[in-house]
Amino acid sequence: MSTELLFRDDAYLREAEARIVAAEEAGLILDRTLFYAQGGGQPGDRGTVLREDGSEIAVLDTVYGPDKHTVLHRIAPNAALPVLGERVRLVLDWPLRLARMRVHTALHLLSVALPYPVTGGAIGEGEGRLDFDIPDAGLDKEAVTARLREMIAQDAAVTTRWISDEALLANPGLVKTMSVKPPIGTGRVRLVAIDGLDLQPCGGTHVARTGEIGVATVTAIEKKGKQNRRVRLSLA
């Protein structure tokens, strides 16, 4: 079976009903989830599973299972396990998710401000970074910050759509990352579009408009090799 990924259709969904498919000390697997599973530089979500008897189970982290089709909700080792088939309610740690959504969308804009191959990245709560393959140094923090803020101020719509594996292979320029490639083999790939600014494959969660990002500032540009530059940003 596969876990239905509700966050892919609605990143703003904060609560949802689900059914327990597997329960063990390693964590819980459900038939559907609104918790984002760690991947693409974005950490897994946290939150709470509310049981039928009113008790709560804290979700400490969320990752994909070994088969990559199910999502494992990691819980405390001493947590009381629900029974198979039990109906539960999932409650997302929304402030944490929203903070990461804002950063993730800001990093997509950073890849527009710096149109170079991306070699890595990480998303935090209020800060993040991208690594770029840039042959020449001399990047200016103030100039990159100004470009970022200009795009954020456009309040451009952020939307998603799907294309076939074949369409992606026919348009390799859509892929900006060198180290992590979009998953091919399921028949379709999810694209995140920032109206008039950016289009790239991405399975993560994003804000609905760039204006929701807030004030972004490039805080550091670090040399991490002959051609690798790490660009860090933070949000106010």
C-alpha cells in the first residue's frame, strides 16, 4: 500500500482524519497523512495523533519508510501504541510547518536570483541555505538581498502541477539541483511554479504567494570549495 500524501494537494491543511495501518516502536504508518516526510532538504513535520479514547501521541519526526511508498511517523519509544485500523485525528505543528514553507519558497527565489546549478541545500525555521556551483567569487550579499526582496514584493502566486516523466526528460533545464534528482518512475513529476519567476520539480511545501515570505536577508556567502559557494538567508 501507499500512504496518501495530503500535503501535496493542500500545504495549509492543519488537521485530518486517518486510519492506523501499522504501529510499532519505530513509529506509526497511516493510510493518509498531512505530515511532510523528510526529503529534498526539508525536515519532516511534527505534531500530534489524537486517538479515539482522547489520548495523544506526539509525532517527533516524519520520514519515508524503506519502501518509499509509506510514511513513518516517529514517536517516543514508550508511547502507547494504537490498534490496527483505529481511526485517529492528525494535528500538525502549524507554526513549525509555516516557518519552513516560507523558507522553502524563499530558497526557490534565491535560485532565480543566482541562476547557477544547485549542489545542496537545507531548510530551517526562519533560515535556510543553498549551495551553488559558481566558478567565480565576488557575489554581493546586498545585491542578492535586493533581488530577493524585489521578487517577494511582487506577491506572485505559487502553484503546483504535474507533468509526465517523459516531459521532464524532454526539458532537463527544469532541474536545477545537481546532487538530488527528481524521482522518475511513477509516471509523473510535481512542478512548483512561481508566477512569472520560476518553475522547477519539487515535492515540498510552499506558501501560496511570495508576499507571505516576509523580509528576507542574505546573511552570508561562504566558500566551500574551488567552485562551491554556500549562500545563507534568514527571514524576519
